Amino acid sequence: MTKRDFPKVHFYDQDFVDIYDRTWAWIQDCWLSGGAASGLEGKFFGYPGSPTVDQYDAILSSFFLVYSNRIYQAHPTLDLFYSRQEPNGAIRCKYDIESGQPLADPANPEGVGMPLFAWAEFNLYHKSANKKRVKDVLPILMKYMSWIEATFKQPNGLYAVPLVATGMANSPRETAKYHIDFNTAMAINALYIAAMGDILNDKEISFQFKRQYFSLKTRINSLMWDPDSGFYYDLDADEKRIMVKTIAGYWPLIAEIPNDDKAEKLIDKLSDPKDFGADHPFPTLSVSDPSFDPNGSGYRGSVYPHLTFMVIKGLETYRRWDLARECAIRHLYYVLDSMNPEGNHHKGNLWEAYMPLKEGPAKLEGVPDFPRPQYLAYAALSTIALMIENVVGLSISLPRKTVDWIIPNLEIMGIENLSLKRNMITILSNKSGRGWEIHMESEKLYYFTIHILGKKKKTLPIPSGKCSMLIDKL
């Protein structure tokens, strides 16, 4: 049980298991070092050959690196950005690897990125139970929020940033001043800073950021929600809604901004083939939009794994585990089928973006190097994080000492040798002569909840050592 290796997943489709294993092997190429004069200490996660290290990639990669059994640490790349915080609180979204300097971009002069550090840190805390880290990073995150507030907040209480800051550069939202995704990211950051205040039992921080969160939630719901079409939109300079349905309208699900009624209208569009219910979930632009391109064309229809991950996490927030799992599995089949058109999954690449209506990498006219192959900051969210959390169905919290297994029905699957801090656990289900049985092995006590959707839900303390349970007896 103490062998230091990546956790093994078990699933009835061996292709899913193979691509999970191979992604871990590919990740070793993503550890980069800064130039001698850069001041970028140690190794950090990045795209091989890229001259820059990217904030969005640092945040997103933390969601799958937490499952590496600490072979690849999730925090050094985040710390690289924190270490470059300026006296006014600014953290820029890209740094040059050779010089360590922020990268100047005329389209984004302040170098602001999607403010999601607190979301990443909250997830890290639940996978590491490191309270000291929460204490160390909280002042950095609060100062960063103050900088965004001072630089981009408008009199109406919303934030105005360049489109490129949302990460959706060529999305057909050119006339937008207030972007739904950036404003929601600010709400997400405030929500999770408040939660980190609660972890440290600091009522003042918790109250301050909950107030900021609720204020943004109210503005987003009153200004950006369109009751007639049941969707969240960007606003122009006159605060008029720009009626272009993009995948950005799903960020509010993670922040718990819509009530159940609004959430249902949003979620229904994920199954509507005229909106986001394309064959490959989920295109970045509504299929019925005049700008939609079946080749993807960047953010005019491509399926980006990190945005599919975002929608699936939003579905989880509203307890739509069945739909989340179904879409994760469908997405992974397209990822596999796009690796090699001849169906040989043992050759080929994972891609930065995919076509929405058939298998294959997306295309963008005039940009031959789009999409980037092996862009693991995005792709590994699908092949590792979604694989563990939505296909196998495990939700883990170390501080709570809990493992929840949420599945629609019993299948032969599970995880083996997953390190929960200093506790290696194995959870496997299979069918024996006595019926469905779950075998578990652990070095320490933890609480296990099995949730078979619509059928059974039971929480049991799992002792150290080996044990098994018969589902029919629960």
C-alpha cells in the first residue's frame, strides 16, 4: 500500500483507463524551469516550448495535479504567481520564462486574468488539509482582489476588463463591456475567500467577502439574466444585454448564482441540440448562433476541455450528477476518437480544442498551430479529474475525512492506491456470487458515503485494514 505511484483507476472501458495512465506519463514533459535571470525558482507546470507561464494554466492544472499522490505538486506553479505580486496587489496573467517579467499585451495592458485563485486553493485544501497554506495565501488573495476592485470596478458594481482577459479571445462578444464570465469569476473568488475565512475561523474576512459575493450575485441576476430566453449574457457599455449565448453563461452555476428555477432553464439548454446539446459536449457558442462554426473556429463553436470541466462542476453544484457523468463520458469518447481517426487510441494527441459536431481537433482559418497538441492544462482535466470525479464518481475531502462515491448504477470500477495525505485508500466494486460487493483498503479510519442515485445512500465509518460491503445488505 505504500508504493509511491499514481493512483490506478478501474473502469469497464479499458481505453478510458489507458488514456488516464498515459496522461500521467505525458505530464512529466510539462515541468519547466525559468531562465537564469528570471527569478522563477524551481520547476513549474507549463506548456513545453512555450516562452511564458500562464495564470489560467496554473489554476486549472491544480485540479488534476492534486491526484498525483504528491509526485507532481499542485502548488509550486500557483506560488510562482503569488511570489510576483506587486505592492499594489497586482498579479499579471503571463510571465516570460527567460526574464521573469510580466508579458506586455496591448489588448490587455494591465495583464489581468480570470481571478480564480481562491477556487483552486479551496480545492487544494480539501485534497491536502493544509490549514497553514490557507493562512499563508489568504492575505495574497485579498490584496489581489483589492487590486482588481481598484482597477476594474465600475460605478454600477460590475467589472469591465478586455475580452482577452476572459481567455475567450475571438468569442463573438466584441461589443461587450461587462463580461458574464469575468464578473462571475470575481463572485467565485469572493465566495471561496469567505470559505477560507471560515476555515480559519476569521469571522471578519468571512463576512467581508460574503457581502462582496452577495452584492455581485444580486447585480449579475438583475442585470445579466434574461428571463425571456433563460440565460446569462454580457452587457454593452449602456448595460444592454448582448444576446449571444456563449459557454461563459454557465460560470454562474459554480458560484451558485441562479436559483433552482433559473438553473433548470440554463441546464435544459445543455441537452438542446439548437443550443449547447451538440454531439460533443459542450460547444463554446450556441449551435443556432449565426457565428457558430462546425469546425470550431476558436471560441465560435470549439469544445474546450477546461470549459466542459467548468460546466460539469456547475452541474454538480446543482446535484445533477447523472447529467454530469453522462456528459463527461460522452466528452471522453470524443477525446479518444479524436486521437487517431483510424481508431487507434495508442497513437495521436490530446488537443486544446475539439470540433463540436464530429470527432477531431477544432480548426481556425489562418492559424495553423491551433489547436495545440498535448495541451494538458486543459486536456488532463478531462482524462484525469473528470475520470476520477465524474466517471468513477469520487468526491474527496481530507479535512472532513470523507470520501463520497456518487454513481448512477453499479459497475465494475473504482480506484486503487489513492493517497489521502498519509493514508492510502482503495475502493473497488465488482459482482460476486453474493451480489454487488465493494472492497476497501485503508491505512486509517475515514467516512465513506455510497450514493447510488435514486436507490441507496449510506454513510459508514471505514476502519483501517481491508473490508468489504455487500450493497444488497445496506
